[in-house]
Amino acid sequence: MHPLNQILKQELELIEIPKSQSKEIKTLAKEFCNQLSTKLKSKKINAEVFIGGSLAKSTMVKKKIQDVDIFIRFNREYNNKKLPTILNSLLPKKAKKVHGSRDYFQITQDNLILEIIPVMKIRKPTEAINITDLSYFHVNYLLKKIRTNKNLTNEIMLAKTFAHACDCYGAESYINGFSGYALELLICHYKTFSKFLKEIIKIDNNQIIIDDAKFYKTKKIALESLNKSKLQSPIILIDPTFKERNALAGLSKETFIKFQKYSEQFLNKPSHEFFKTHNISEEFLTIPETQIIEVTTSKQAGDIAGTKSKKFFKYFSKEISKEFNINKTGFNYDDEINLAKFYFVIENKKDEIIKGPPINNKESIKKFKKVHKDSFTQKGFACIKIKHTSTFKEWFKTFTTKNKKIIQSMSITKLNHI
């Protein structure tokens, strides 16, 4: 057997949950759904309950805490904005509200998290008010594909585990990676995980379009039909349940290139290490010069707080690069404890000579010299010398003093240099 296939076969054995555990989770989920259905009927609420996510598609992999998606599909007679409130009245007090484009709820039972999501019952995808309203169509589409090709479940499990290991899994704004549904569609398209990787690394700067439902006759027609703001991703993946949606709209070029490099390394030298989630702290702590910044925010844990933290990280990186050379950098956000960490390996910059306006431009020279008293002339231009002598600790102190308002506006509640 080829080394690659051997690794994939072994990896499946490692990540696939035992049938007994899968059966137990399904039983608990069905019991919860039955109880909820009974409450809906007793209160004469016109809605139906269905299980979605990896449990419905049999693509659940081993994790310390498993999550199950349960959708409550309300009839269109109900007010879209009131769906979370109606659902909340049906759930036990221990249910935790999670804010999003439409609020949903979480209930933790031992090592299981039930995510109860209110959606609107629609006849066709174009009627969707919220992206979650499409979930019913997504589940049914995937189940139909899996029924015709049972091997897809294994290939999907490998793809999700691999993407998670290289920190490219998730459509959240602080990740800008592959959503679970997008990976499922890509595996349906390429048929196997290994072919998916082999084709992905071939993609260059030329954007490709995948339209398995054949909604559009040409690439040009597809690009003209889709929302321009959703066409920035390296791959345009037409949602086979909704022709006007790019299922990979959230994938950034940065994350895609990262995934390509990781995929190429794996294909060149297959190893189980590529399926393991690596602790970024361990990677940077082996480098003595590493500076670590911890940032917490008052925003809700998850996509909102993670996105705020990532935005601040980009600003922080831009500012630090003015004083230091950045040799290596990293960002990590832990949604469980709502904590972001910024990692920097830096070195002092050498003194720089910055060129100003040409000396024959009298008006500009006058303004330049007024601002820069110590300017001098060099090769026909006014210049200044920038000295870089501060230590990171000194720079950090100055940065926090100067940026108090920005830090507050970003809802940063804690900023520590470790």
C-alpha cells in the first residue's frame, strides 16, 4: 500500500468515534428532539425539529467535547426577529444564549454540547432571511450525496481533521478559512481527500469556479451573476442548493496559501503529525526572543471577540514594524476562555535615513524643515535620520500610553506583556 494511503487508513481508525458512542449520542439527541417536539405541540407552536451537522451526516470525529446541531424550523407565520425569544421559552433555564446573526442556544450535558438553532421554514433558498435558514437544504443535499457514495463520510472526516490541524477550519472572520459545509462540498466535488489536496495545491493566482449543479454555462456568467463583494476568495464555490451564493466567500487568500503549503508538505512527506492540532505557544516558546501579548475583550466569546482581537492584532503588527524587524509572528484565539495571544519574534532595526522632498521644491522644503529641525541634505534631497534604540519593553509602554483610546474603542480590557 502507498505510504499516503496507509497514513489515511490509519488516521481514519484514530479519528472515527466508536459505533457505541455514536449510538449513545444519537439516542440523547433524539430524546431531546422528542421532548422539544412535545413542547411545541402542547403550546401549539407550528415548528418542526431536525438534527443537522456531523451527527446527521455520520461524519463526527473524536473530540473531548462533541457538539450536536439541532434545528427548530418555524413556520413562516412567525416573526423572524422573535424566533430566539419563542425558542428560549421552550428550553430549560440552563440553556445559554449565544449572540449571532440570529441568536441560538447551547445546553451542555456531560461531554456533549447541544446547539439549538432557530430557523425559518422556507420553500426555496431564495426565501432565506438568515444563512442558517439554508441548513435544512444543506443537510438534505449532503445526505443524498452520501447515500450514493458511502465513502464520502470518511473523506469528509479526514478533510475536516486536516483543516482543523492547520488552523484553516472555520469561516469565522478571525480565521477566514473553510467552513464545514464548504469542505463537504469540495470533497463531493473531488471525491477523495487526497485528490482534493492534490488539486488544491495546483491553484495559482487564477481564480477557479466550482459549479457542480451547473447553474451557470460559463465562468463569465457566474461572475456577473454573483454579488461582487462575495467574489474575493481564491475559489468560487457555487452552493448547489442556492445558485447566488459562494460557499467559500469567507476564505481569505492568506489562509488559502497557508492551507496549500501545509497540503504540499503533507503530500511530500505523509505523517500523522499533519492531523494533530499543534499548540502555537510551544512553537514560539522555543525561540528565546519571542514576545507574547495577551489580549482579552468584553465582546462575546467566539466570532465577535475573535474578529475584534484579530483586527487589533493587525494594527499592533503594523505599529511594531515601524520600530522593529519582525522575523516571525503568530495569532491565536481561544474561544473557550475568550483569550487572544499575539506572538512576535523581533529584532532591533538599524538606524534609517528617510528621504524627504527634493531641495529645489522650496515650499515643501520649508514645511519639512519646520517639522524636522534636525533634517540634512543628501544627494539633492532633504533627509532625516531615524534612530531605533528602544527595547521592546520601552516601546510597549509608549504604545499602550499613546493608544489608550484605541484600546478602549476596541473593547480591550487586558493587555499584558509576558
